[in-house]
Amino acid sequence: MTERRHSRIIIIGSGAAGLTTALYNSRANLEPLVIEGIQPGGQLTITTEVENFPGFPEGIQGPELMDRMHKQAEKFGTKFIFGTVNRANLSKTPFELEVEGRFFTCDALIIASGATAKLLGLPSESQLMGHGVSACATCDGFFFKNKEIAVIGGGDSAMEEATFLTKFASKVTIIHRRQELRASSIMQERAKNNPKIKFLWNKNISEFVGTPQTGLKGIRLKDTISGEENVFECQGAFLAIGHVPNTQVFKGQLEMDEKGYLLTKGKSTKTNIPGVFAAGDVQDSIYRQAISAAGSGCMAALDAQHYLEEQEFKQK
Ligand SMILES: Cc1cc2nc3c(=O)[nH]c(=O)nc-3n(C[C@H](O)[C@H](O)[C@H](O)COP(=O)(O)OP(=O)(O)OC[C@H]3O[C@@H](n4cnc5c(N)ncnc54)[C@H](O)[C@@H]3O)c2cc1C
């Protein structure tokens, strides 16, 4: 028979949500197991300065913040394994998970697998991420006071981010690969009526120009009609081409919205399956911040604790 390692609580994901859940559950002596996934520490590990996480008046580097959260959860007895959940059977308890050929079971499951910002996949994009290139306007807009910024995308989030960024930037240019926007007409109008926002149509991004030392200097663009290339000068570039919640393995088992974000009940982290909870960006398409992810991680830990206590009471 295949060996299955059992834990009372398993947490899928090691971002701000998962590690906060782990901190609370380990301090309650529940010895949670965190399955870290392909990105230990989560999205904040791909950014540089974080200035909006309370408690760090000088700011803190994203990877350092996550390292501290990891150490804090570990200190109270959280166990970690590296690997990705490939399969989940939530149809009965204990819940069963397969992590790259290894099998795990748990009485309560917390899903904190986050959402992945869609990127273009260019080498220069990852090289300059946090050095002028960003995927989060709320997080990084403040760094671009009186600078020229480009926003890449043509949907509602691109319009919203561009409008928000005009609070800081001297000029915002929306770069879109088509001649028409996908955004709703009200969002388009708001952006088009903003005197600080300009548009560049029919442009594909070939390269982000600059180095981590110089920061972003510009974006090499290729016209989709004429094929002409030129460098558009700017100091900031925000990718606003959407997010994908990491929920594929739960399809058909847990209730999700049309984009695949997990649905939770009322002011709780409960999913449609008792004993399964969701925290962080995986269930939040609106706020998507480290502090809100950590906050819901705390809620999930307490919801899971109460659930386990109730189960124990019923068995007596
Ligand atoms: C470039 C950038 C800069 C940002 N800057 C800021 C900022 O300055 N301030 C701020 O508040 N927010 C910032 N954010 C947003 C912030 O990073 C997120 O809101 C936060 O990380 C969400 O935390 P989370 O734990 O919900 O998910 P994530 O951080 O996305 O973590 C998800 C975790 O789940 C794991 N995982 C995924 N799938 C599986 C699976 N199948 N099996 C096992 N594990 C899995 C991953 O490996 C990862 O560890 C930024 C985001 C980006 C992309």
C-alpha cells in the first residue's frame, strides 16, 4: 500500500497567506505541514522594496520579508516540504493530496496557492522586475513620482492601473498590441479623458531596455502592422495583462467564480467543502496585497482550528 503521511492541518502555498496561517496554527500546537509549491515565499520573492507592509518603516526587500515569515512559522513547529500539489481528492475525509508522487492526508486543508500575474515571458522582463518593471500598480506606483510610465494591456485592469498611476507619474502611456481596447466603455472613457494618459496602438513588446543597475530606460516596441521597431523611453513599466488563480487542481471539487478564484462563504474562509478553507490571492481578485493575504491567512487558521475542535467534540 502507498504510504501516506498524515497531518491534522495541511497548508498549500508558502506566500504571505500560507505562512501566516502556519504561524497561527503552529502556535496552537497543531504542527501544520506547508507544501511550498514551485515558488517558496510566493509572489513577493520576485519584487525588491516593499514599503507598505506595516512594521517596516524603512521598507524591506520582498525576499527578506518572506524569509522572516518562514522563520517565524518554523520557530513554532511548522513543517515544510518542497513540491507542488498535482492532485487533490476532497470527496472524503481525511483529504488526500498527491505531491509529485508522494501522498499526504489531512483533517483540515487550507488552500493559499495564490494567483500568478501574467507576464510576457521575456528574459529582460525578469531581469528588470523590481527595477522599473512591475506587475502591481498599488504596490509600486509610489516609486514613480514625476516619472514617465508605460502600462501594458488593453483590459479593465490596464485602464484602472493607468488611471491610478497618474497620481504619481508625469505621464502614463498605455501600450496595446491591437487597435481596440477590451476594457469596458466606462473604464476606457475614464482613461481617454485623463489628460495624463496617452495611447500607443498596435505595438508588441520586444524587450525591456536597461539593467538592474541603471533601472528601466525604455521599451523596444515592434509595430504589428509596419514591423518597424523603436525604443519608447520611460522609467517604469507596469504589466496589466491579468492574473491566473492557481486553482486548476481543485476544478470540479470547489466552487469558483468565472475566472477560477475560489469562493468563500460570507465573512469567513470556508469553501463549499467543510474542512477546506481558502486564504489570500487565490480567493481575492480585488485587493491582492500581502497584508490582506496575511489577514485572511489568520482567518483561515482560526476557522480551521474551530472546525477541528467541532469535529473532536462530535466524536466524543
Ligand atoms: C511584482 C510584484 C510586486 C508586489 N509588491 C507588493 C508590495 O509591495 N506590497 C504588497 O502588499 N503586495 C505586493 N504584491 C502582491 C503580493 O505579492 C500578493 O498579494 C501576495 O503575495 C499574495 O500572497 P498569497 O500567499 O495569497 O499568494 P502568493 O504569494 O501568490 O503565494 C502562493 C504560494 O502558493 C504556492 N503554490 C501555488 N500552486 C501550488 C500548488 N499546486 N501546490 C503547492 N503550492 C502551490 C506557490 O509556490 C506560492 O508559495 C506584489 C506582487 C507582485 C507580482
